[in-house]
Amino acid sequence: MFIRKEEPKDYEIVYSVVKDAFDSAEHSDGNEQDLVNALRKGESFIPELSLVAEINGKL
């Protein structure tokens, strides 16, 4: 496993992963993936703290 800083090229995949992860969650409101996008656009966002994990080159 390789952990690295998230890059703009990862955003679409991360969106899908978050959407899928919360799709069947009991207390989900269905917009968690949109919250992730909104957090990235906020002035308090620290890109260096946004990490992704890769296994065999796949997030």
C-alpha cells in the first residue's frame, strides 16, 4: 500500500468511492460525496492533509 497526497486527478475516483461507501449507510443523507468536494473548496482546506491510499496503482 502506498499513501500519498491527493491530486486533482483523483477527485472523480474519490467522489465515487465516498458515494459508494455511504450509499447503504443507515444515517446517510446521500450527499457525503458533495461535502468532500465542498470541503476542498473551503478556505480552511489543507491539501497536504488530504491523502489517498493506492494498492497496485489503484485507489
